[in-house]
Amino acid sequence: MRGAGPLRLVAHLGVWVYVLLLLVPLYYLAISSVKSNTAILDSPFNPFRGLQFDNFARAWEGGSLGRGLINQAYITVAANILTLALAVPAAFALARTRGRVGRIIERIFALGFLVPGFAALVPTVLLAIRLDLFHTREFLILLLPASALPLSVVLLTQAMRTVPAELEESAIIDGAGPLRVLVSVYAPLTLPTLTVVLILNFLSFWNEYFFALVIAGPDPAVRTAQVALPLLSMANAAQYGVLAAGIVITLVPVYLVYVLFADKMEGAVFSGALKG
């Protein structure tokens, strides 16, 4: 136990170094969003020099970020709802299936981790054209859950398998059907994992750029904020404060979602650690 003191000191030092590596870029981004180009280049870490708060208005108007954020929120929320609508019943069925069949089906879902997204680009584009949904938000809503289902189903299946069988048997004796058992027994007990899946999918869908560019396209009527940002950089190549302001605008919804669900996510992590 003699090495506990130095090891703890090294661990704390490593944590603070990691925190600084995260906070310094965010701090630089935040103060750059309200500074002029001259102040950014001359005093990059001075928050009080060359303040220029109209960067946000210029980024909002120049990149049409308002419309982009609406499109992005619509796609993210709709895709998240569709993912949960498919993943929760699938995980419920797998969790209740005993034997080899359930394991095989679960492994088939896990195979989705091995398929890179860009490998499906060409058939996805051809399918979107064939369905007359190319350059639409609706096809993106149908596409994104396909990439999120493997992880969602695996996480939810593992969580639902920890629900005591006695609770389900008691509910069945009381006359509850499968849907009632899922809603009243499994869903409340796996709420922390559901929250984790929700947040992970939200981050994935919100930050999607490649398929959003190819499928939805650069048209201002349907493009997302992530697609609008590179176009904003092309129009304001030397306006670093405007670019930083545009990035900050797109980060605010992610931060708000994390703040709202942080407690449940941390609870899921700690409960998983205790079970492990």
C-alpha cells in the first residue's frame, strides 16, 4: 500500500491534464466567437480584447443556421424516436428469448458494428433515388436508425436481461399482456439505459455530416447546420470570429441535452459498474 499515495497523485494529475485538454479548446472557441480577427491573432487567450458580439448575428444570417438547426432538430428527434420504436421491442423480445436462437439473433445485430457507413453509400443513394427521396430529410430519418440499431439493441437487451423474472411473472398473473409488461415493468427498470441510448444516438445523429451532405444535400431548405458550417467557412474564410460563433451555435443544443439528462446517464454508468 506504500505506492497508493504516489499512484493517487499521478492519477489526479492525469485527470487534471485531461480536463485541461478538454477545456482549453472550448475556452478558446468560446472567446474567439466574440472577438475580432485582430484580437484573435494578437491575443488569442485574452477574453477582454476586441469584443465583437455581432459575430453570432453574422454567422446566423450568413450560414442560414436558423433553418439548418430546425432541419437538424427535426431529423435528429424523428430518427431518435424511430430508433427507439424499433430497438425497444427488439431488445424486449431478445431479452425474453432463452437459448441459442436469442444469442444468434443478438450476434446478428452485433455484426452491424463491422459494417462501415461509407460502404453503404452507393446502394443508399441508389435506393433514395429509386424511392424519389433523394435530397430529402425524410430519407435521412429512415437511414440514420439503421446505423444506430446495433448498439441500441445490444445495450437494451443486456439491460432488460437484468430485470427479475419474478416481476414479469407477477405482471402476467395480474393479467398483463406483453405490451403492458414492456411498458410497466421493463421500461421503468431500464430507464437509465434508455437514457444513455437516447443521448448517444442524439450525439451521433446531431453530428452526422457525411450522409447529411450526400442525402439531404446543400440546398438551404433541407440542409442541416453541420452542412451549413463548411459553407459558412467558404463565405467567411478569413472571419475566424464568425466561424467560431457558428460552431458555438451548433454546440449549444448538444450541451443543453446533456445537462438535462446528465444525472440519468451517470446513474446508468454507476448502476452498471455496481452490477459488474
